Amino acid sequence: MSEYSYTAEQNAVIQHDLTRHAKVIAVAGAGKSTTLIARITHLLEQGVAADKIGVFMFNKSAQEEFNGRLAKALSPFGSARVPNVMTFHAFGMRLSRRLEQRQLLPAAKLVTDEFSLVKLIREARHRLMRENIELELHDERDWLEDFLLFIDQVKAASITAQEVFENGSWSKECRHFVALYDQLESLRKQSNLRFFADLLADPFQLIQHADSEQRHLIQTMAPEYDYLLIDEFQDINPCQYELLKALYQDRAQWMIVGDVQQCIYEWRGASPDIMARQFDTDFVTVDTYPLACSFRFGHSIGMMATCVVSQNNVQQLVLGHGAQTAVDFARSDLPGRALLGELKNWHEQGGDLESCAVLVRLYSDMVPVQLALMHKGVPYQLHGDSPLLENRQIRMLMAYLSVMAGGLQDTSLFYDKADVEYLVTVPNATSGAQDRNRLLTQARQSPHLIPELLERLADQTEGWKGKKIADRADWLRSLSLYKNDPAQGLLQTIDKLGIYRYFEHTSSKDIQTQEKIATCESFMSYVRGMASDAVSIIAQLVKLNEQDQQHTHGVHLMTIHKSKGLEFDLVMMSGLQEGRFPYYDDDLSSIDRQAAAEMQAERRLFYVAMTRARKRLVFLESPSGEDVRRLSSGGLIGGAARSGSMSRFIYEAQPVPIQKMSLHWHDKMPLELSADLDDVLQTYLAELGDDAPNVTFKQSKTAVKGALQAGDKVRHEQYGQGVIVRQEDTGKKMIYVDFAEEGLKRFNPKHTRLVRLASRNNEA
């Protein structure tokens, strides 16, 4: 194996001591797969048997890609010398089968399709109802996805379902999830079934409750690995980690590879703290290696990424050693128009659509983007989400549009005849399952009779509920009056029927309520912009959908979560407003530890998104005059951020000072800049040595001026962001700052530089 094709950082990992554990912190685009393959080759050259090496990947596609590359690299050794590369589920399946054979686990059939799980959930739910447990009778589509997520979270955890529920931000409508989960588990075990998550959860439960003799027996059932190499370790969950630890902590040397700042699956059960802290505590002899050089992008993205992650209270360099990456903002306040302008310029410069991606934090931010592309006939590929015109909120609004067009009398005017169900289910006109099914059947058979059906139901319903149903019948009859003003008709419908209140009542989490509302608002904005009658708009949507069905190529559209592991020449980020990205209802991150942890998770998501770009990164935001002034001076907004303003993460990236540096990178003349994160930028430039531009930084405008007060949010070069707790009245007037994870620190204000991010009265 030649050492000269690898960087010094990579060689340090490859040549790591065979007798010690290792933690490799690999930034985006650092060539970690190449390094891992070289490490495996090194182990084989040192005489380690291939079957003594266990390589773990987090999904099937990553496993197959890595396996192919590894087999090619090891072809000189022969196929017998290729280690086992597996997903965690594959490992769990192998272990479960062995435990079954020794009758340590009951034999169970592996079921891989989600429908079978859903069927079992329905049966468990019916059992709860027979036991008179109070359940909310919402449409299954309103709660099922959340319960499936709850199942994943419990299976990923090392605590009980009750504790998972209490630790999560579940609404009161989900209070039966724990009982439903327990009933589901009872049914699953009675039926001798095992789903993918159970391949790890069942062995973990077994070993968790085993005595020392049983634990030793279980350990003998696991493959005998002397070396574990685990990729994407930042995404490991407690179940996976504790199971592997129980089996291999004292039997194998571990090499974990990942980047805590790229952990974006906490909502699914991943625990970044395992890589950040717990691993070093559990494994005493750990050598830590950085793979800080990214070959994907240039110094502009490298410096921006370094600045962003510094605000998560970590000192981590992201060195851009690829070709220079351009960074820009939108040329229009309208995201759809800005996107089309970017694509036009990209095409004129010789770029192709296949190398472009639009990344969003929330699905609703994709609505204006898709409508703009559909309207102009620009082909696009949607990753991971259902097509726009299959979205339930949009189809609900289209159903009411169809009524305005005269659809109750002529169902051919409906976009889809099945949409009549939304007229009686959003909000639900009935509370009982049998009544609901009967009303739905009648509505589908005779759409023109829906107002009469609702009136009949209203006569049978007492009190205000009956009146609300009668009001809906009257409203449906009057909707045709809005045929030529459909935008106003939709707005009035949402108000009259209390649709947004219904979303709030039927959503498991606040973010889902806000997403549904934002999706409706985006679609109504499109209807308003069409300035046409209801019949024409429905016809236009049908035509756009027919054209859209033909696209199997074009611009990539996806949420940031779906973009993990991918890269594109041009990346455009949309929906970059405070309150949406970062997402929060009320920003309590400066005073509440849970809110601070959630803000850090949002920041990691931003970091992942921006580091997908190779040649060009565009923030689809058009800065105002005040934004331009603050960006030019490298200012932060922190706790002074206002919901709806431009995302704080853009300011944290320091794009304008970094752009100026990029433009003058090779100039010999000194460049003077202002930047609140000048200390972070100076650390980055110092790492480059003589290759860095000649830059000096002015004193930050937001450096501490005058006396600090309790409640002020500040930044310290070593400890990151914190909140001032108090200042002594006498002596040296020492300042006490709470840095959350780092704890309470005491400073002499004369010898410590603190940067005020926000004062207690919320002024920057």
C-alpha cells in the first residue's frame, strides 16, 4: 500500500496503533471511505484475518457502495480476504438467528413490509378500544405516521416507552401512544413476528436483563470480531451502541468514524452525545484523529462551515481544499422567481439541471418551488416526498376550489373525484367511525347531495356541533359565489370551517400544525397570483400534473435530511427565515437547555445543507438594506433575531467578509475586514500558513461595551455561547457565565474578551 496517495491526516488514521481504540472526526467530503478502505488494507497487511474485521454501515445503499469499492481495492488479496461489511440490521438478523437456535430468543418470522406492521397496529388499537381506553378518533392518516416514528424512537432507545414519551414533545392527542405500543408489542410477540427494528431491539432487551452467565453465553453467539470499524457513528442510537458495547467492548478494538456536526437524525433516535462524549468515557484508551480537509469545496464554504459549527460550542476546522465555491444570495424576494433566475444563469453558463439541487428545511418551503418549476415546464426530480398535487392539504383546498367551479353538480370539474371526501372529513363532520364511513360512502356516491347529507346529520346532532355541521352545509352551497375570486373563497373557507384549528387539534406536534398551515398559505398565494377563475385554475393544475408525470430527470428537490451523503455542483437553499430555519415557536435557546440543544440540532442541519455544494451555493433570500449592512460588517443577530427575519445561521456563516477574502485571496496588499467571528476566521487562516491571504480584522462592533448585565448572551473564544448569570459587586467584579454543557465559568472582565450577542432586553 502506497502512503503517498494519502494526506498526512489520512495516513495517521490508516497507520493507527492496532492495540488502541480510535475516534476519527471526518468533515463533509474528507474522503473517509477511501481512508477506511486503506485502513482495512493495512489491517490485512499486518496479518489480521478478514473474518476478524467487522465493518458497519448505516444503510443498505452505503453498504453496497462501500462493499463494491472495498472488493475492488482488495482484489489482489483474493475474495477470501474481504471482511464482512454489513448494516446494523444485517448484524442483528445474524445474531437473532443464532440466539433462536440456542433458544435464547423465541423463533420469529421476519416481516419486511410496512403494511403488515400497520395491520398489526390497527388490531392493537381495536383491542385498546375494546378495553374502553379513551382514544381520539382522528383519521388514521393524522396519527399513524407519528406513531410509526414513536415506535422507531422506542426501539432505538435504551429506556422504556413511557420515558421516551415523557422526554419527547408529544401532544396530548398522543397520550395513548404508550398503551398502544405496549399492546402492539404484546400482539407481535404472540404472533411470533419480528420487524427490522426488532432485529436489534430483541437481542438488546435480552442482554439488558441477562445475568452474568447468560450474558457470557450471548456474547459467544456474536461473530468473533477483533476489530470494529463503524462509519457515520454520529448517527448511532443507544440500542445499537449498548448492544455492540455489551458484545465487543472488551473483545475488539474500535475505530469509529463520523462528524457529530452532521448528526441530523435525532428525531429518529440518533444520539450525537454518544460520539461527542460517551465513547471517550466508556473506552479509556482512545486516540482522536481529525480528517479536517474537504476535497468537495473551496475555502469559502470551508470558512463558512467552520464559523457555523463554532456556534455549537465546538472547536472544529472544516478546511476547504477543493476548487473555490462561489456563494451568493437571491435576486428576488419571491423564492420561485429567484430560483428560476438562478437556473437560467446556470444554464447560460453551461451548467446542467442534473447537477442542481434545491434543499429545504420544511416541506412547505418546497411548494412555491415546485409550482414555479411546474408552471415554467422545468423538469425536476422530487426525492422522498409525494408529488405536490398529492399533498393532503393542497388536495383539500383543491376540493373546495372544485366546489367553487361547480363540482357538486358536475363531478368532472373535480381535480380527482375522490377529493369529495375532504368536504366531510376536514374538519371531521362525525365523531364515530361507523357514522364517518357511512357519510363518506354516501358522499362519494352522490356528491351533489353532500349539503343535504350534512343537514340531515346536523338534525341528529345536538348543540353547537349540530350548528357547525349545518353551517358547513350552507357554506358549501354558497361557495359557487366565489367562482371568479377563488383565492378569497379559499381564505373564507379556512376561516368559516376552522380548518387551521382542526390542524392544531389533529397534529401530534406543533411543527406539523405549522407545516400544514404554511402549505395552505403557499398554495393560496399561488391561486392569488394566477388571477383566474376556479374552473381555469383546476384545468391548469390538471395540465401541469400531466406534464409533471413525464419528468424523470432535472433539478433535484429534497429536504436537507434527504441530502445527507450527496453533493451537487449548484446548491440552492430555500426557506431561510427565523422561526422556520431554525424552527422554533418561541426562541428560548439562551435560557433553556432543551431549547439550546434543539437550536444546535438545527444548526447541524444547516451545516449539512451548505456542505453539499461543490461549485456554487445560493441562499434564496434577498437581504434588506439593514441585512446588507449587518452582513457586510460580519455581524451576528443571535438572541435578537426576530421571527420572519433572515435566518441567524446565514449571519453566523459570515458570508460577506468571506466573499471579500475569496476575491482578494492572492493579493499581496493587506485586506482589513470586520467580522464578529474574527477569532474563528483567524484560526482557520493560521492553519493555512503562507497560503492564507493577508487579512487583518477590525475590532468587532459587538464586542462588550460598558458593564455587562445578568441575562446578556455572550460568546467566549474557548467555551462558545453562554448567558451571564451574575456579576460580583465588589473586588474584581468577576463575571459568572453559564455555558450549558460546559457549565458555570468565572471570569475577570479586565482579562477576558466576551462578545455580546444579545442583551437581556433583546437588543443586539
